[in-house]
Amino acid sequence: FFFALQTFSKMLSLRTQLPLALRRGCNVRLRMHPRAMQTSARDQVLEIEVAGEAYYRQLAEQSPAPLDQIFNRLADEEHEHHETLEHAFDQGHVPELHHSNIVEHMHSICQNIREAQGVTDGMKSLLEVYANARDMEAKNRDHYLELAETEPNPETRKLWEFLAEEQNKHYMALDEMVQFVLVTDVWFHGLAW
């Protein structure tokens, strides 16, 4: 859990540093040659996705089944975002973008939990961690939306908007996880009366 908190803190730190670098005139544009770009801004955007992957892998190890599947899927998607960004920066154009189905996957997992075992104590014990991950996704979504708003290059703007949409899907899936654990826990406690 300590590693996950360190990774989460690093992600938030990087996310807040990037807009400052961009305001200082280090605008990240895909049409630029990678060496002409300010590498620190490029590296920070890539590091946000790498740190997200590491964070979700750690949460997958800590989470009980089947919620570990969600965190592994989120880690896979963060890895794909990193690959997409790296390709875009290196090749100068946005590759084909794959849309996430993480929300539908979360619906399916919640349904399976309802039918099988209900919410376990292990799931309840990590509720705050799930909420923190959800909030991180909201901040990342807002960050990518800010990048899109200030980006003059239409192709790059499309990439930032896509990443914002993907982060929003992550937010929605994690919010469903939080709400599911909360509502189910309240419902089960209500039955005890």
C-alpha cells in the first residue's frame, strides 16, 4: 500500500508540474521534431501514464478478486495510453486510438459479485483507496481537457480529448466500484437490523 501511495503522490506532482511547463512556452505539439520539443514536458506526460500503470498494478495485487481484474485492466489501459503518446511524439501523428470498455467490464464484475458472494470485508477495507484512484482519474481527465483547450494543432487536440474521454471512463468505472461497495455495505447493514 505504501508503494501505491508513493506512486499516487508522484502522479499528482507530475500532473501539476506539466501545466506550469506548458505555460512557460513548452507547448507539446506532435508536428514538431521530438528533439525540438521540450523533453521535460514530453517526459512528464509520459511519466503520468507510466506511474498510473504502476499504481494500478499495485492496487491489483492488494485487491481481492474479482476487483483485481479492474485494476489490471486499468493498468493495461494506462500502458496503452503511454504507448499511444510515445508513438505520437516519436512519429509526429496520432495512431489509431482504441476505445475502452472498462465501464461495461465494471458493470459485469459488480453483477457477478452481487450474484456470487456480495461485497467482502477485503473490498470494504480498500474503499478509501478506490475513492482516491477515482479522484486521481478525475484530475487527469481535467488535465487532458485543459491541454486540449489550449492546443492549436487539431490532431494533437484530438489526442488530448481522446485521453480525457478515456480518463473519464476510468473515473466512471471507479466511481461505480465505490458506489457499489458503499451501497451494498449500507444495504447489508440495514438487513442486520
